Amino acid sequence: MTAVEAPAVPGGAAAVTPRAPRGWTGLVTVVVVVVLAAVPLFLAPFATTTLTRILVFALFAVSLDLLVGVTGLPSLGHAAYFGAGAYAAGWVSINVTAEAPVPLLAGAAVGAVAAALTGWITVRSAGVFFLMLTLAIGETMHQLANTWDSVTGGANGLIGIPSVRIAGAPLTNAGFVHWYVLAVFLLGFALVWLVARSPFGTALRGIRDNEPRMRAIGYPTALYKYAVFVFAGGVAGLAGSLLAAQARFVALPDIGFLTAAFALLAVVIGGAGSLWGACLGAALVILVRDALGPSLGGHGTLLLGAVFVLVVYLLPRGAAGVRLRRRGTS
Amino acid sequence: MLVSVLNGLAIGSLLFILAVGLSLVFGMMDVLNLAHGALFLGGAYLGAAFSGSWGGFLTAFGIAAVGGLVAGAVLSLMTAPLRRRSHLDQALLTLGVAFVVAELLIIAFGDDPLSAAAPPALDGSVTVLGVVYPTYRLVLIGVGAVLAVAVYLVVERTRVGALVRATVADREMVATIGIDNRLVTTAVFAVGSLLATTAGVLGGPVYGARPGLDATVLILALVVVVIGGLGSVRGALVGALIIGQVDTLGRVLLPELASFVLFAALALVLVLRPQGLFGGPAAVGAR
């Protein structure tokens, strides 16, 4: 239904500034984008790569936030579409072409199609049933990836994904990959932001707050939920194609339950409904899992599990909620 | 064919023991306990660690039972302050607990899959209607049947069961007639968790114990509960038997698509009866 189109013009990151600058928000946005774009010039390749991974995961978390925070659909299986996009982008890069827009479009399209195929049943349910159904769907996709050896590489993962190429030149340098990911991230973030800001997004918030009333005043709520589910699946697939471009390897855990749960954690840490909060949450999750995890003997999950418990008790509205309370503005 | 049906029955009775706890806790406290699979995994590791003799098997059983009761009581206390919050918060909390428990189990028992042997005298096989079949799985079917009858009788025929059903139906009214329903809910949570850990010990010789098993069995239990209807003992039984057969048959007939067969069964039930086979209409969408 709502396929993501028009890939970024790679390279020119700062040119894709998504928001009309308005006072402080606009200024902060510009500064953040400039800093993100300048990172490869100052940081070591490893730090740059970590930041690139954060951007990939942040776009995924933002797409989930559109479901959880904006529409009130708590999904525990969103990694299914992220992973589907990653596998699709990887497969296309290996077997068709790694030329820039193609893997992106393939990832987004497959993510959206997977969401369209499974979404019709999830949006019929609400609340805890939605949680369970998305969990079951996520696990189904995970097992499909495990058994469909010839396409996904099964338990070995999809290996040998070539570098993304732009106008024939492969992006091998970590810095170029970072700019490529940043450009697509900004495009995806802007798309989600525009959707959340549109009248459609307002209707989604209405569905979150009181679905029977929205139905009563004439909104086809099931259709709206289906549309946003498919759109979020497409954006998750786009993020998945970035994963394939960055890691050049897609493994089973990328489509699994842990990835979905961590994305949900990122959304909740940041404060459901706040898109930038989801990015901060994603940064925290990736830092704990990838940067701190190895020094804990690979048991980053243990720490993240504890973070889960703490966040529920201490930050009922996430980091964004803390900021709003302190400033006293909304 | 007969082997497949028997396998389905064995898996089904295991799933019933697992799912009935999940279902009662949800019906009772309105909490989706995502740590249920991790409790099962704890039982499975215990079973694997002590496997090989009757003494070991019973020791594992005892530790798992006590551990399950304690874990359930703790989980009940942890979720109590979240009663007025959304399902998402409760799910996140139990999810966090599940991660912590699963990681601690991996630290304690290592990354490698462990296998658990059935206790002596049950580890052989017998001939059923001309087919050789493992004895242990037959015993498992028997245990499942006994437990199903026991749980049914307790919930439907005793005073305690009446209290549990009344609390599911209307918590405030039960409190009004002078019963401390916090005690009832904690007890149900503890017993539900006990069923999960003991199911882990019982399931050891079938599933073994490995990282990731917690998610697998949690999904199966959730599918059972959704198909049967939340909070219904009869629903959990019928759902478990259906999923046991569907899963086993699916693996035999369409090994590549086994997980899709499961999902298709779930989708079919939800399209025809969104509240599950035995769920009341009030169970859906109300909260």
C-alpha cells in the first residue's frame, strides 16, 4: 500500500535536512545533522562504525515507534520486517546488483509486502492479543529464515554481501558507508516524521487514545491501522537494507525475538511517541550490546534485561517524559 | 502415523502443563507473563543437570517446584505495582526478567545444548499396536492427562477453585465479601510458575535444554492460549492438544513449512473466533 520510494541522493547528507527550521528545534536539528555528518572526519573507523550501527538501529526503532507510540500498537515482532528487508537487500546485492537504490528499494518493498501479508490478521486484534500475535509472527519469520537455506543461508547467515555501489564505485571506506547510512536514515526519519505530523498521523493518535470514538465519527480505523502497519514494515525493511549495507552480513538473530525486543526497549527508553527519543534509546541499546557487551563476556543481554526492569519502574514515560516534566512545557 | 499422533499427544500434554499456568495468570491478574518460557528453561536445565537416575530426576523436580513457587511469588509482587499501567509495561517487565533469567542460566550451564535422559526404566521403548514407541513419552501423556483432570477438578469443583474463578470474573466483588484477593493472585501466580518449571523438568528428555528454547516454548504456549481463549482451563487443554497434533503433523508432512502450519492454524482460529475457542466475548479488546 504505502511503499517507500525515492532513495536518497547519497553523499550530500546535510542537503537532506528534513525539517523546516523553526526556532530552537530547527537549530538543534541542523547542529545534530552536521555533527553526525562530520563524525567520520574526526573519529576512528571503529567509533564511526558503531555510530553507523546506531543509525541503522535508530531508523528501525523509529519505524516501531510509529506503531507503539503513535498508534498504540505494541509490536513484539517488528524485527520480522527489519530482517526480511535485510535479507532481501543482501540477496539482491549478491544476485542482482549492489547499485545504490536497488537494495534499498528491495529491502523496503519486501518489508512492506511482508507486513501486508501478516498485518491483516494482527490489526484485527488489540492490546495484549496484538503483542502475542506479533510475537508469533516474528517467530514464524525467524523459523522461515532458518529453514529457507537456499536464500537466507540458514544458520550460517547470509554471507558475502558486496559493498553498496554508487554510480559504479563501491563504498568500501567506513566513512562513505556512514554518509550513505546517514543520508538514508535522514530520509526515512523525515518520512516517518511527516506521516506522524500529517492528518493521517493525527487520526492514528486518535485511534491510540480512543478507537471506538474514532470509529464512531467515521474513520475506517482498521484500514488506518493496516496502512500504518504496512508503512512501518516498509521503513523497517529500509533500515534492514542499511544493515545489509553496513554489516555486509545478515544473520538469524537480526530477524529474531531479541532484536524485536531491543527495538521495543529503545522505543520505551526514549519515551513512546517521541521519534527522537527512540533514536536516543537505540543509541543506548547498541552501545550496551555492541560496545559494552564484549567486556561483559558477551552477556550484554543480561544488562539490557536489567535495564528493561529499571525503565518500567523508574521511567514510566521514557527519557522524553523526563525532559518534558522538568521543563514544564509540552 | 500412529507415532506422529502419539508424539502430538505427548507434546500436547507438555504444552497443556505450560499453557494452563500462563492462561490462569493472565485471566487472574491480567498480566501477560513473558518470563514463562524462561521458567520452563530453568526447569529444563535442572532436569538436564540431574538427569540419569530417579534420585536425580526427583531432586530436579523438587528444586524446580520450590523454585517455581518462589519465582511466581516474586513475579507477582513485582507486577503488583503495575496493575493500573498498560499491558505493554507489564510485558516489558516480565520480558526483562526473562532476559535476566535466561542469561543467568547460560552463565551457569554454558552455551551448549544439554540433553536430559529419562529416568531408568522409562528410557526404553515399548510396543504399542505394533509400533515401537519410547516409554517416557507415553508416561508424559499419562502425566498430562492426570494433571489436566486434577487442574480441572480443582478449578471447577473446589472452594479454592471457585475463589479463583470469582477473582477472574470480578476482583472488586471478591474483595467486598472480605477475601484478600492479593493472596489469591499471588498463589495463582506461584502455582502457574510451578507448572512452568516442572513442565521444564518433564520436557527435558523431549526438548533437552539449550539457549533459545525459552522463546520457542513461550511462543507455543502463547499460541495455545490464544487458540484456547485466555483464562480458560478447558481452552488451554483443547488448544494444547490441537497445537501438539498440528505441530507434529506439520513437521512430518511439511518439514520446511512447519512454522507456517502453526501460524495458519492460529490465523484460522482467530478469523473464525477472535476470542479463542473457549474465551468469553469480554476477554477481547476490552482492555
